Amino acid sequence: MRAVDLIIKKREGERLTFQELDYLVSGFVEGEIPDYQMSSFLMAAFLRGLNYEETKYLTLAMIKSGDLLDLKDIPGIKVDKHSTGGVGDKTTLVLVPLVAAAGVKVVKMSGRALGHTGGTLDKLESIPGFRTDLSLAEMKEIASKIGAVLAGQTANLVPADKKIYALRDVTGTVDSLPLIASSIMSKKIAGGADRIVLDVKVGSGGFLPFVDRARALGELMAALGSEFHRKTVIVISSMEQPLGLAVGNALEVEEAISTLKGNGPGDLLELCLVLGGEMLAAAGAAPSPEEGRILLEKLLKQGAGLAKMREIIEAQGGSPEVLDNPDLLPRAAEQIELLADKEGFVHWINAREIGWASLLLGAGRLRKDDNVDPAAGIVLRKKMGDAVAVGEPLAVLHVNRRDNLAEVKERVKKSFVIGQDSPQLPPLILDIIY
Ligand code: URA
């Protein structure tokens, strides 16, 4: 087999076999197929598409590139949750302890911030002492003992995705449904959970602008899940504005703590209850998602999610005192209010721009090895539908470095679209696919 023949075959719109896709993926991971040939193949796949069989084969070839985690020695059904990425999306920090408090085991492997979207690992690491670089043995031990663990991906989980994603990022080939589906599902299946709940984001803050494409992606991922005997539920949710109010690492941890104490923003709580209800039902811990939700609401009121978060932080070497005193989290030197110069109602908040502005303050990273500032970020004071008067704060910037401040102010201000009439708000949950 030669890579060039397979590139030409795809370029001509022909279908590739498992052996051919596996040859490309394993050859690329082993360094025998160079970046330029893989890039060319990815572009051919992007333009010509991959049919369902090819997507399944690609997913399998990616899984085969690394370890398949065996979580069987953790008793009970393990559920995983994944979001396609957004701005202000701290659901994992609320959901994992809450679902574990209901008795369902969660082994959650998360990623870091890249581009305008945040990453759960960076958020967790703003908790003093918190370790995310756990070995597989440590993850299993913590999950068996307390029911949940929040860690980084182990080194050899789908190495093909790490390499291929890095190329897709710089070759204009991210936005392809079969490539996205195989990237996400290979990692989820190799991660070893029995049930998977995926939150597919639609809107400016995610990377899929339209619900039809999100639904098609959801259907594809649900089909791949059942192909590999992992029951997969897809929740399609709106990312037309940041989720909750806080954007930035320590700021989001603080908001997640408030939510676990019962004082969180409505949209964040609602999404957590919907996703959590699905996780409980998928694991058989509730007869239906609705009953799962009721159970989670009860646990939240009892403080059981907060207590479980304390156990997780202690088990992973962090300071649980941040739960009692969030002032122990890193704080920025300056807090700068941005005031409205127009009255009316907030019609839209450009979540992507808020994400970029937060990154420019230091909360995110442009390159994989950039450091993040745990304290930097933005807290919204107004959300879509809120009335606003001239001189009222729209948002507060949490600032340590001022080098991009003028641009950040401009971007945040422009992100708020203010109109005269009270707008009709889009639903938070757009669809659920089983
Ligand atoms: N997230 C992933 O893990 N992979 C993609 O391709 C897109 C989003």
C-alpha cells in the first residue's frame, strides 16, 4: 500500500477500507507517513466526505493507535460526559461531584484550553495543590474509593487523535462531521466508560453554528457509540452566549462552587440537571432522566454535591478550604467594570468574542505550551434578555496584565448587542438524541 494511492482514491471520491484507513493512521502515528501526506488526506476527506462505514473504520483505527482503558476493576457502571467545548462551560465541575453523589461512578478525563474555549484541567489547577496528572492506577483507586475522579488524559490514549487534531487545527480541516465524530468518539470509547453523555454546543461560542449540523453530528456519534456497545446520549445545547456568568479559570471554579451550594446561575444549573438526569438514567441509577433530575435537585439541596467535591479535592491533593472560602482562589490585581452606553435589552452576547477577550487577558492559550493566568477572566453582569440602563455594568474584567486591555475592552463591549425591545430568548436545550 502507498499513502499517495489512498490520497488519490479519496480525492476521487472513492471509499476506503478499514485496512487502508488503518494503514494511514498507524503509519502517521509511527512517523512513516509525513505530515504533508496526512494533511492532504485530511483535506480530501474533508471535501469528499467519509461515509458511515469509513467513519467507523477511522474511529476504530484511531482507538487502536493507543491503550484501551480497562475500568472493569472499578465496581459499577461508569459514565462519562463530554462537551464539544464552549465559553464559560464549567458543567463538569458541578456535574461530576453531583452525579457521583447519586452513586454513579465517573472517571472524567478532561482537556486544556485551546483557542476561544476553556479547558477543565486549567480550571481545576486554579485550586491550590490540585493534581490532574494522575496515573491510571491513581485514577482507578480514587474512583473506586470516592466514586469520581477528575484527571488529564493519560499519555497513550488515542495518540493518533493528538497528532491528527494538531494538523487539522492548522490545515482548515476541523469542521468536518466524520472527522469530529471519530476524534471525539475514539477518545470516549478508549476511555473505558460504559455510558457516554455528550453535550454538543450550537452557536457562536461552540464551533457548530447551526442546529442541523449539530444534530447530524449527534446522530453520527450516537451510532458510533452503539457500534462499540457504549450507550450514548446526545444533548444539543445553546452556546449563543457564555454559560453562566464567569469566564476564566478560578472565576469559573468559584461559580461552580456557588452552584454546588445552590446559588448558581439559572442556565448553568439547568444544563447540569439535564445532563446529570441523562447520566443517571443511562447508568440505571434513575428510571428516567426526569426522575434523575429530581434526585439531583434533592442531593444539591442536601449539599451532597459539595461534600463530594470536597472528597475529590482532598483525594487529588488540593485545598478543600476553597469551598468554604473562595477568596483563597487566585485573584487578579484589578477589577475593571465595563459600562453600558446605551439603554435597552441585551439581544445577544457574542460568546466567541468573550472567549477571545478572556484569552487575551491571559486566561487561555494560543499555543499548546502557553501558560494560563488562573485569576484572569471576565464576569458578565448582564445576560441575554436583561434590561440595561446607561452607565450600568455589562461585565467586569479581572486583569493582571494590561498589554491587551484596550483591545479586550473593545471586544467585550462589541460583544453585547443591545436592542430596544425585549427579545425572545432561544431555548437552552435544543434537542436530545438517544
Ligand atoms: N473536539 C474534539 O475532541 N475533536 C474534534 O474534532 C472537535 C472537538
